[in-house]
Amino acid sequence: EEYTTDNVNDKTREHINNLHKNGILVLKPILMKLNYDSLYSLKERFLQEAEEVRHGGLVKNLFREIVSATGSNPSALLVKEMVMKEEYDTDFTAARELLSIPFHIHRPTKKSCS
């Protein structure tokens, strides 16, 4: 069901607001503190476990999206490396994740921009 202004009640609004506050982006501050090696290890673990769990593809894609939205230099370098190694399913997805980095990065460096 689509939510429009006509059929959204207070309970639905509360639910939507709760999802915004407690959604996947609550992991962002944690991932921002990780260095490149830790992020790389986490990526490898997600990719390995994605093969073993039922909705592994979803987990893998969520990890990739949250890393590109993290805004740290190590995460930008990891996304860049994943694009260079063609680890994304499509070129469109790779381009989307790569192009999202400038909107999220907090303190860009020459290394993260080149």
C-alpha cells in the first residue's frame, strides 16, 4: 500500500519516524570509526556470509550502500577499490555508489579524491 497524505494516520507517521531514527543508518557512526583494514575485513566477512545465508544478496547490498554513505576516507577508498575490482553487480550500481561519496564525505583528502 502506498502512503499518501489521505491514508497516513498518526500510527503510520510514528512508525515511519521510528524507521528513520532506528534504521540501517544507525550503523553509520560505528562504521565511521573503522580504519580501512577493519572495513575491508568486514566487507570480506559480509561477502563470505552472503553465500551462506538466505538473503545474503540483500545483506551484501546493504553493506555496500552503508559504506558509501559513511563519509569517512577509509570508506571512500574501499568503495573506490570495489569499483576498480568490479565487485558491483552492474556498472550502474558501481557508478551510483561512487558518485554518492562526495555527498557524504566529511574530510576529503587527496588520496580519497584521486
